[in-house]
Amino acid sequence: MLLEIRDIQVHYNGVAALKRVSIEVPVDGIVTIIGANGAGKSTTLRAVSGLTAISSGEIWFDGARIDTLPPDKVVARGIAQVPEGRRIFPDLTVEENLRTGAYLRTDAAAVERDLDGIFVRFPRLKERRRQWAKTLSGGEQQMVAIGRALMAKPRLLLLDEPSMGLAPVVILEIARIIKEIVANGVPVVLVEQNAELALGLANYAYVLETGTVSLHGASRDLHENEHVKRAYLGV
Ligand SMILES: Nc1ncnc2c1ncn2[C@@H]1O[C@H](COP(=O)(O)OP(=O)(O)OP(=O)(O)O)[C@@H](O)[C@H]1O
Ligand SMILES: [Mg+2]
């Protein structure tokens, strides 16, 4: 496994947000974490990225323990996160936003090549490279957030609700981009409230309910699971 979350707990002011959560992510494909508001999805990703401290358990990435590392060291190991709500810099241009993703890198020539690569993958961003990020549409801002994470040259990409607030046709475009990233060899952990989308994209899925993994399995099996259908697919 590339990433192993082993039995982690997270507490906020003494209240458990995650209770013994274990999740495994292989070296390829998409693992999704679905769940309702407040289930602990973002907390799980933030724990992996070193943004939220765990109170017990362990997190391993590529054979090394990472749960004691600060966020910049986690990025340096190869884990990039696209946070919930995108969190791009509104008063920087598209290109400046993308460059911030490479702030830990010292391979300047490769950074320029990768920036060109991002503009090939996201032609809409190339047209708007000198535009302030705040002037972009929601879908374009999500592309900037994903592009910025890719500029870190990650070996694992964590996506926190990339479909949030986007129109169906834009969600399809983001889904296509996610598939392309995986096809290019970067595995993805996809957190989503949109279970239909997530189960359609992912190979394997975890259902998080009030801080606990209540179910996990192949996405196509969970898609047929009666509880998942009723609680998350609106069937
Ligand atoms: N910084 C914080 N301080 C205190 N409580 C927090 C903090 N962040 C999250 N929580 C609580 O932890 C629980 C899990 O929150 P989390 O944001 O991980 O859920 P989520 O599954 O990402 O929800 P959503 O789908 O709404 O984004 C919630 O009860 C939330 O109120
Ligand atoms: Mg969240």
C-alpha cells in the first residue's frame, strides 16, 4: 500500500471527530471517502497532510511513518492536497497561484516544464494565466486548485470535495481531469458528498459515518449496497 491510515483518532477540544479510522490506498487508482456533513472526511485528509494532529494511531506513506511530520515535510514526501473550498489566492494571477504549488521544489527547469504541462492539460487556464484568480468561474478555480497541487509533483493527490458548488457539466469536466491524472500515474484519494460521482470514479470506497468507517469495499459493490443506496444515492 502507498498510504496506510492505521486506527487513527482525532479530537477537537476533547470531542472525538475520528474514532479508530483505518484506510488503505494502493499505488494506483482512486480511493473515495464518502459521508455526510461532519462525518470526518476533511479531518481524515487534514490528518494525512499533517494539518491536524492525531491523538492515536499511525499514518504510513511509502513505508515511512508520516504522522509526526509538519505539513511542508508531508508535501515534500509527495502528498499534495486540494482543500475543501479550493482556497486559491484571489489576488494572485492564475500563473502565480500555480507557481505557489512548487514552492518546495528546487528543480527550476522542471518547474517551468511542469507549468507548461499544466497549461496543456488546462487550456482554459493558459488563456487566463495573467488574470486574477478571483475573476475565474468556480470550475476554473477548481482547475487552478488542482493544477497548483500538481505543481508540487505529488505521488499522491488528496481531493476534498472537488465537485462542490459546480454545475453538472462542469463536474463532468473535473471528473475527466481526475481520470486523466490517475491515468498519468498519480493515485487519488477523493473525498465527496456526491456519492454517485465518487462511486462512479473510484475503484474502492470507504463510508465514513460520525467519525467511524461503517462500510468499505469495491465501489461497484457499495453502489449496489442497500444502506448506501438509501443513505447516499437517494434511491
Ligand atoms: N477545527 C475544528 N474545531 C472543532 N471541531 C471541528 C473542527 N474541524 C472539524 N470539526 C468537527 O469535526 C467533525 C468532522 O468535521 P469534518 O470537517 O472532518 O467533516 P466532513 O466530513 O469533512 O464534513 P463536510 O462534508 O461538511 O465537509 C464535525 O463534527 C466538525 O464540527
Ligand atoms: Mg469536509
